[in-house]
Amino acid sequence: MQPNVDQAVLEALGLEATGSKMVAHGGSSFASTYKLTASKDGHEFAYFMKTGVGAEAETMFRGLRSAFLSQLRQDVRSLT
């Protein structure tokens, strides 16, 4: 069976294609979301993945990145 997870995603997460699967899980007019499941070293992992193209998606991702970093700074004081 041919894997449906992009090689760049597998490499970024340190996963192998065997046993990795990505299934569409909602979306909008400018973004798509997926559930990525994989196993590594006998452990199961599940990831949420969001992709998008165009100006609306760029705005969304910039906002998500900013919100994520702000929350991370609040939760993990040693990073500031």
C-alpha cells in the first residue's frame, strides 16, 4: 500500500511511511485539516495537521503562530 503522507511531513516528525496514515478531518474555504496517525518504536501517535493556500490562509497561520507563541511564553516561563 502506498503511503498518503508527504515525505516532508514524515521527515519533519521523524516518522516512517509504513503505518502512517492521513485522513481528511474538516476544513474551510481556504484551509484543509487532517488527522495523521503513525507508530514509531511501538508507540502510537496522533497529530492534527492544518494546511492552506492563499492570502486568507497566510493571515490565519500568522495569527495562529502569534497566538501559539504567546501562550507558550505564558505557560513555559523558562523560554522567555
